[in-house]
Amino acid sequence: MRVLIATDAWYPQVNGVLRTLTALQRAARSLGVTVDFLSPEGHRTVPVPTYPGLRLAVPRRSRIIRRIEESQPDAIHIATEGPLGHAVRSYCRRRGRPFTTSYTTRFPEYISARVPVPQQWIYAALRRFHAAATVTMVATPSLMSELSERGFNNLGLWTRGVDIELFRPDRAIAMEFSRPIFICVGRVAVEKNLEAFLSLELPGTKVVVGKGPMEAELKARFPAVKFLGQLENGTLAGCLATADVFVFPSRTDTFGIVQLEALASGVPIAAFPVTGPKDVIGTHPVGVLSEDLRAACLGALQVSREACRAFALQHSWERSARQFIGHVGKVVTTHVRVANPTELPDGALV
């Protein structure tokens, strides 16, 4: 089976959506499924208002059609609700071709944090976008429940995994910072709620890995914090494994793959008890969730690093890929037949 995924998130971006898609491609290949991407490559791009470091494609209809026809996919999946996602959705609707989508980003919260647009308006637009899909995949049970209450239908679970070979405790490197080291990884942007972490009175050192539009402002306001910029692969894995606690202050992430990456590195989590951390950690003894983020940070220092690693080992990308394949198998438009759904766990709809 060949699956074409339309995504507005693409290189040189570094985010959870892109890491999920590239990991999915590798895992699906081992299961005999080819994943191709319809990305912003080859299209003119423009900067995102209030976030010039991110760019969106300005798709040309003829190029979209040509790319899809060249790929000859058995199934089409739309990963993002941006210009490319809308263009591919229109293509499928015009031809009566079924497709799947995924809800990966809380755009209503992200947009309303920057401009005065009511969240319910944005949710209404997203609900219309996903209503045409055979399945809309979401990463966690709590997000499925929330979206269902907001009127979204045909929701299916598609969990995430972690690269346990890349992220592991023995990758720790020398960092000349006073301990304990509290680290946060992600976009340095308003929706990540970094101020809630950086303003805490904590012993040791606070470290931020990532780039974004608030970087200069936060550096000026919090001069004691170590801002390391954007790190990737082995360097990022080394920094994570060196930390004592991974702090996840976001209240808007739908999952947060970096939490699993930290746990695979043997680093406990400190976070608010919201969607994402609640689904990743739950009641497992691998972190501390509290509305008092300082208390969570200090409490996480007592968590077993061995327990964190053991927990992460249960989350494979192969399992995630099987869920995805089970859902896209419902929109295959050729003679291709995917495996029996009973062989593809956790693919239930709600």
C-alpha cells in the first residue's frame, strides 16, 4: 500500500508533527507500507504572521494535482489544516475520493494567544474541515473525548512512539551547569507557556532548548537561564540525558513527543495536569503533575530514572504505525488490501 500524506509542516522546521511523520515513514516501511509526502517543497512560501520563522506554502492547484497523480497513492491522509491541507482536501472532495485527517495542533488556543479571535470560531472552522474525513486521528483518549464534546465525529486513536536507540540514558554529556538541571525543549513561543517555568524559584540551572519569536525577550528577562538554541538528534539526546528533570509547562500541546524522548533518556517529567502530560504520564511513577509547577519540579527529582526508561520502552513507533495503517486502510481506493484490523491494535473509532 502507498500512502500520500499532505503536510504543511516541513523542513527546516523542527516540531512534533514533523518528527511524528518521519518516524511513521520509517516504521511503516518495515510493515510493507510506503509513505510519501506532499510538502511545501516546490511551492512559494510566505512567513506566518507573528511568527516569521515559520513559513506556509502558497499551493498551486495544477502542481497539487500533478503531485498526487505522480504518486498514485492508494490512500490520502491530510496531516495539517494549513494551505496544503485545504488544497488536498478540495482535490479529494471534487473527485469524491475518501481521505483521513489528523488533529495534531491546538490552533484555536495558539491563534487566540496572538490575535483576538474567539476560539469557538476557529473550532467551528476546524470542525468543518475534519467533518469530510472518514477518520480524524488524534493522539490521546482525553483529546478524543474533548473533541467529541465539541462536535467532532469519526475520531480514531493514533498514539505516538519514541526512538529508544537515539534517546537513552548513556548519551549523557558533560554540561558545566550547577545541578539540578531543569530542562525544557520546544518552540520559544507564547503558546508553550515558558514563563511559567522560567519564573520559578528553583535550585540549580534552568535550560531551554529551542528557538522562536520570544527568544530575545525571554533572554533579556531571565538572564540566568541557559538558552542553547535549536539542537537536533544526538546533541539533543545528549542534553536530555544529562538533565535531572524535564519541565513541560505547555497547557496546549495535544501530546508532546518530547516527553517520551525525555523519559527514554531516563529523565522524569514535571508538568501541569492537562491534556498531553495526563495522557503520556497518567498515574505512572515517571513524573509529577501539579498546578504548582515548582512543587512538580522538586518532586520529580525523587523519581526513579530507571522507571522512566522502562516506561518509555513500552512505546514503539511500530505500534503507532500499525494504528495509522489501520485507519488509512479504510480509505484505500484500489485493489490493495491491508491487514485484518484485528492485527492493527488500538484503531477503534468513537
